[in-house]
Amino acid sequence: MSKLTLDERVRLDALRAEAERRTTSRFATFYPDGDGPLARSRYQKHLDFFAAGTTKERLFMAANRVGKSEAGAYELTCHLTGLYPHWWTGRRFDEPVECWAVGTNSQTTRDIVQAKLLGSVQAPGTGMVPAHLIEQTISARGLAGALEGAQVRHVSGGLSLVGLKSYEQGRQSFEGTAKHVVWCDEEPPQDVYTEILYRTITTQGIVLVTFTPLQGMSDVVKGFLEPETTASAAFKTFIQAGWRDVPHLDDSERQALLATTPPYQIAARTEGEPSLGSGAIYPIAEREILVPTATIPESWPRCYAMDVGWNRTAALWGATDPGSGRIVLYDEHYRGQGEPASHAEAIKARGTWVRGVIDPASAGSSQVDGRALIDIYGRLGLRLEPAQNAVEAGLTETWNLLVSGRLVVQEHLTNWRSEFRKYHRDEQGRIVKVADHLMDATRYLVLSGRHAMRPPPRPPQHTQGHATGESSLTDWMGA
């Protein structure tokens, strides 16, 4: 082989340097095969988020420091460049795309979204998009180093476009243009989010959202966790991730972060659990009080508690483990605008022998008073007594049981969980009386119902003589 000339050596060195730069780009180091620090196998929640990409709206609702913004930047880079990894099972675009990457305000868009995607002000080209594929950047006005957008080379040969925007620009700034992909980093206002969705209609595009739910059960969060209709649920999905779902946070770092986190934000910042802020009545992570759904042993004492009303009547069943004394909430009835007869039939279907406690007073002026309702339900076959309604005492006792692990909830109780997430006080310290029927029933059960718990009656003992048999059956039905 002949020796290279000086010019040829310079060109070869340049090619080697470029090859090194491309293979060691930030994008190339994420989610590799093997078992390295960023290996795919160590980030299952991220992979679940990518795999759900065929759904139009996706939320990565995650704790701080779990890499949610990196996940958003990684997927957007795949769509902008067409460089999908071999393991990719999510949405694909075969041609150049037009996208938005959106942050809270102009500064956070520059310092977080722009830095993750295209590189920081101090080191442009060091973001997730490989530098050699950034064809051109467009500077923004008003903030030093901020970009308005960029052109990115797509594998098909064309150019993809990405615009950098912020929620502070208002809903009107998101009108007009169609987009294939929109990545919202941090939670958008509802009106902005709605406008963003409309930008993806003609392209059959997708919206991906990544944030820590510090605003609690906001309209955007509720839209994902509790879609109003079955039809809307088909277009939405969410992935929740906490500190335990990623390997890169060691114990010392976790403890340091916890030491500076207000107690009411811990669930959101460490588990990705929607936080109600300082007004949360039960500031405990939902997953800390949930247990898997399982059949309650027949011998366990049980009862139910009712909260009555025309707009919503709710009943909640609890059973006590005789060995540990722990109360397990295991069933719920949650129905609106029904007559007492329909509620009674649904409740009796869980066992006519189970005793119950009921809201001692009706909630509205159009309701029959509480005692009359007890009589009505009694004639319909329910065995009820009025519950204590000492609100603060009930909240305190319920909280003590929850934090000590003596009150747990089976995970299939979706209506209970929905109310639990939103149960809070206003700025004056008053309980917000919206969607709290099962929360009230929980108080009734804790203060009164657990003392009314009875085990299932024993079957009648058949002995010789008709009269004896009748007596045993009467005792059983009256137990």
C-alpha cells in the first residue's frame, strides 16, 4: 500500500474525527444493547412510553430526575431524522416532519428543551439531535442564545423542521399550522393543549407530554387518568414512573433530594403521583396504601358505609383481617341519579347479611332527610344505622390508619382512587366538597362502620324436630 500524501492524511484524519463524533453523539449513547449505564434493559418505563407511540396522545407522568425530558428529546430526534433504532416499535414517519418542542416560558425553553434537543447556548450541537444532521438554526429575538427553530436532515434526503415555542406565548400563537409531532415538556395550560391537538388533525400526528404532576389532578392530568368517555380513552395513554423505576439515582442522592422536598410534594417528585399541594387532606403516595385485588376470606368481619344523594350515591365495603386488625377496602358502589330501590338491589347483591352505616343527614334541600332515608332503605332490605359525622375526628383517624398501614385499599377501586387524588382543602382550610362521596363514606366506615363489622352468619344447624329447625333459621337471619 502506497504512502498517503499529506493532503490525504489530513482528509483521513478529518473523516475519522467525523466518524467518531457521529458514533459518540448523545443520541447514539442512549438505550444501547447490553447492560451499560444507559442500557435499554434498565429503562423499561421509557421503552413503554416509546412503544405506546401509536396512540395519539401520550403522557410520561414521571418523578423528577428519571429522564422524562431525555425521553421526549430522544423520540423527537427519531422523528426528525428518521433514524429509528432496530428495537423501535412505536410510531414511525417515513418522510420529513414538521414539529414543535414546547416549554413553559422562553427561558426554560432555551435552557431545557433547546439544550436537550439541539445543545446548550455554551455548547451548540451537543443535544440529542446529532450535530452533523443540523442543517441550519434560526435565532429567536429577545433572549440571548435562544433559538426559534432548526432544520434537521432526514434519512430520506429532505429536511425536517422543528420550532421552539413556550406556553407563555398564549393559545393564539399555536393556531394555524399543521404539525406531525408536538413534544410538550412540562405541563401545558388546558387551552394551549387543546389548540396543540388541533394542529395534528390533518397530519394524523401525535402529541407527547413529559412532566412531573406538581399541579395535581389538573384538567390535563385528569384527561389522561380519567377520560370522560370511552371514545376519548381510545386516543390517550399515560406511563407513570418513579425513582424506583430507574437505576441512575443512588441512595445518597435520593436522600439529599428528599431533605429539600416539602412533604406534600414528595409523592409527585419521587413517584410521579399527582400532588394536591399543601392542601392535600391525605398527603401520602397512592401506591403506599394500595394492595392487589384479592378475594376476602369468608370468615372476615365486614360492613359498608353509604353516602347518599340524588346526584351521586356511594357505598364502600371494608373487611377486617382478624389476625392483624388491618382494614381492607374491597368493594364500591358508585351511581348517580338512581332511586333508592336500584341502590338497594346493588348493595344487597354484595350480601344481604352485611350491616351498613349511612350518612346521618341528606346533602341537599330536595332530599328526604337522613332518618327517612334510613327507613326507606330499611324497608328495601338494608340493615343500616346512622354513622357518626364528626368530620375532623374522622379525617384524623383515617389518616392515622393510612400512614400506619392499618387501612389499605384494593387497587381495583377506581372511583375511590379518583376521589382520593382530588381530596383537598381550599386556601381557607375548608374541605372542597366536590367528588368526595367515597371519601365521606370512608370516614363513616372508620368512625362507625368498623365497630359494626360482623362475620358472616353461620349456616343453621339442622336437628331433629321441625320447631328446632325453624328456631335455628330465625336466629341465622337475625344474626
